[in-house]
Amino acid sequence: MPYGPHTEADRARMLAALGIESVDELFSDIPATLRANGLALPAPEPELELSARLAGMAGRNRVDLASFLGAGVYRHWSPAAVDQILLRGEWYTAYTPYQPEVSQGTLQSIYEYESLIGELMDLDVVSASHYDGGAATAEAGLMTCRATKRERLLVSRAIHPHYRQTLETYCEGAGIRVDDIPLVADGPHAGTTDLTALERLLGDGQSPVAGVLLAQPNFLGLLEPMSRAGALAHAAGARFVAVVEPVSLSVLAPPGAYGADIASGEGQPLGIPPQFGGPYLGLLACTDDLVRQIPGRLVGMTSDVDGKRAFVMTMRAREQDIRREKAASNICTNQALLALAASVYLATLGPHGLADVATLGASRASELESALAGIGVERVHSGPYLNEFAIRVPNAPAVHRRLLDRGVLAGLVLSEALPHEPSLADALLVCATEITTHEDIRRFAAALADELARDGVASGVRTAQPAGATR
């Protein structure tokens, strides 16, 4: 059915039926200071001139940078099949597939996605349609509270700060207490979650803990002792949530292998290129005993009246969308197109191809560490990592800005991402993936050496032993 915009007369009739004078009255409950005002758009202009102006604006984008930015969003090569299949028009829909008789294609695509992610996570149940990794992690925290009838969460400070902020926002409205688990300050385990502090928090005699949340790898790129953390959580009657990066699961133990009850994460690395703030894909999986707690869409395979294979949404009450006060979650974003991208990516690469992506990224990161050590720049933490790590750079924010002028995006300034961690005041978080080239690494090391020399920081050529995930 073609879309036709409403005319002024159409809008006037609708307002009259509602008994109001303007659309603004519908939003009168929102304080005026919080309401969006009108868009400051320029006057209309001919399409040719508008296209030229937009092309000029697009030309301001930097595409020439040697990028070492990760921090939750990662650049990966994507097979051509991913975009080719996504471009097919039949996948573009904003509708929830309630009616299986007309939604078999969409339902099957979600079923295949959930099956693939379940295998990757080594968990029983996967749901679809979570907005991003932060939202999925917040839902995971709420799941632990519903399952245990407790209202306190322990969250590692090494979980992505955006995920923690989202979780805290969800929990504030629900009256759930969120306590931080501090990080180890020094020694070989510096930068990882302090399990001694976790054990103390679990037994501090205050409110009983519903869930313990750790990330693997954590926000600083380090590998966490997930099995030990999970055992501590379970001993206290709490549920254990693993916040994971999906590509790493091809070479690291999956959440199910170390006893995680729930796993969440960001699906962007699976065939979804980094863009300007999205789109993202929240991953959420759990063990079978929590299936009644997981929000989102669950799709099952069954048979129709003729005995043919069919797909349906299952174990999902309509209260999720209609009777909001009874819903486990009111977030019902349709992320099916991005879930399809992840499915095509995983199916095209296969388990061996995905492992190649992870191991090549680790190799490039080890090469990067050696190149930076060769100019006197060392890692902040000595523990094992996969393909991302923090480096100590005096006057890091200023050096980071100057390196942009030299065509290098030197990762993330950690003092801006984690302002309450004084040990990271002069640190950059850098990342390498399979598309990081030897020339990119050489360019970064040479530019950084020049900038350090400019600041009067001595740098000398040294021989460094590669570290990486195997150390």
C-alpha cells in the first residue's frame, strides 16, 4: 500500500476528534524545557543544488585515517553476501511478525539468528530485537532480579561505561541498587575485576545480591577470571552475567562453558560496519531455566496442519506490547534486519573463518604492542589480552588530537571515557583487527614517536617480546 502524507484537512479532523487544538497538547505532560523544538532547516532549494551541498558536507568525513579505535565497536571485513542479501526489499519491514501465516521468512531469519548465537554463546535460549549491547546488558541485570526476587546488582568497573550507565538508568526507575566492583590496582592482574572485593561485597551482610556482571574481554581489553567470578556469584545465590564480544568467542571459552546464567553483548562486529552512532544489535542469551524471564522475541520451529516445517513466535505474552504494567520489558525494538546481517556473516565465515578473524586481530595487536614498545611506549597493564590494550602516553588527550592531524586515530582517550579512574589519566585504549595493516602500525608508531619527541619525552628503539592473548 503506498504511503500518502496527511493533508492539513486530515490533521484538522483528527485534532477535532481528539478535542484538542494542536499536536503539542499531546505532549503537555512533558515539561516545556525538555521538549524538542522545531528543526532549524534552511529554505527549500532545487534538488541539484541540495545534492551538491549534501555532497560537500559528506566530503568533510575523514576516511583516510589509520584507525586504532575499538572500545566496543570494531572494524571487520564483511563478505559481500551480507550487504547483497540485506538489500533485498522483502527484508525491510517495521512490523512484528504476530501472524505467522504471512511472516514465515522473517520468522525463519530470526530463528536462524537465535540458533547461531546460541551455538556461539553455548547457552540454551537466545532472544532477538534488543537495541544495543547496553540495553541487552541492562535487561540481563533485570532478569537476575526477577529470577532471584532480589534488588541488588554487583557490576564490574571494567564493563563498558555506556553499558553501566544504561544499566543504572534502568535500575534507578525500578528501585534496584547497583554497586561497583573495583579493579585490581597493581600487579599482574591490574585492570581486571578484584575478586577479593567481589567476595567481600557478596558477604557484606547488606541486601542480598541478585546478579554479578563481568565483561570478557573487559573494557580495557583484558581477559577476566570468569570461572572464579561465576563460582563466587553462585555460592552467594546470585546469578552470573557475562558481557561478551562475539568474535572473541571463536577463540575464548563461551559463557556456557564457565557457568554463566546469562550473556549479553554488542552484535555490531558480526557483519555490521561502524557508522555514526549505530545501527547496533543487542545480544542476549540465557540458560533454559531463565526462559520465562528473558524479554524480546523468541522464535520456535514447529509443524503446520499439513506437517510442513513452520516458524512461530513462542513463549511470549502480548502483555509485552499492550499491557505495559505487566510486561517484563517495554523495549520492543525491531532489530531483525541487523540480526539477519549477523546470521549471514556467521554462516558465510563459518566457525573456522570466525576463528581466523579473531586470531589475525590478536596477531595484529601483538605486532602493534611490539612496535609501540620499540619507541618506548609500554602497556598500562601486564595481563593477557586479545586484540585491545591500554598504553601509557604522557599528555594523552593533546597527543591524541595532534595525531589526528597526522592521519592517525590513536584509539580512545581513557581519561574522557573513565574520568574517575586516576590511574588511566594518561592512557589511550588502542585496538587492532584483521583489517589493521602493517603500514597502519608503522605509521602510528612513527607519528607517535615524533609527537613524544616534540613534547620532550625520550623514546628509544627497544626490542620487545610480543605479548597478546597467548601470554
